[in-house]
Amino acid sequence: MAETLRRGCLYWARLDKRRPVLVLSPDYRNELASDVIVIPCSTNLYLSPTHVLLRKAEGGLTTASVLKCEQVTTLHKEDVGGAIGRPLSAKRLVEVEIAVLRAIGVALPTG
């Protein structure tokens, strides 16, 4: 793949079907490794503490979606296609990081 995958950007990927994924791995790892850490998107808008809602047009999406942060996985770079749009905001990435921590059972401070 010629395109450098970037943290915080959405890309098309081959999973159970072609679907958007958010690249979560840091850019230095994305440049050196043969795979990337991703979170899949779904248009099934079931909300849970481990899902992050993305509005239509956010990150280039054509429909509202959720990031399923309990399904963090790695994909070989050749299974990840072109970028969908602009990167997600820093605020949204913090929401993703918190949802991932919830998914792995890390207790978060309240308040």
C-alpha cells in the first residue's frame, strides 16, 4: 500500500464485509509495522458505553455510525483501503480512547 495510514482517520477495510475502520495505532507504528490497530464502524446505531457515535459527515462518513470500541483488532495494511475523509477531532479521539479503556475493564475516575 502506497498510502500512509494515519491515526484518527477513517479508511475502508475488508472485515466481515467492506466497512469503515478508524486507525487507532500511532503514526510511528503505522509507518514501521505491517499491520495497523483499528476499530470497526457500524451503521447499526446501538449505543453502549463502549460505542462512540459519529455523526453523518464526521470524518467523511455518508451516514451516522458507531465505532465499536470493544472490537479493537489489527489488520494487515493490504486489507485497508483508501481514506474516507478528514481526521476525527482530538475531542472525539479522547472519547474513543475512554471507550476502549471501558471495553478492557479499566476503571475510570468519575467527576
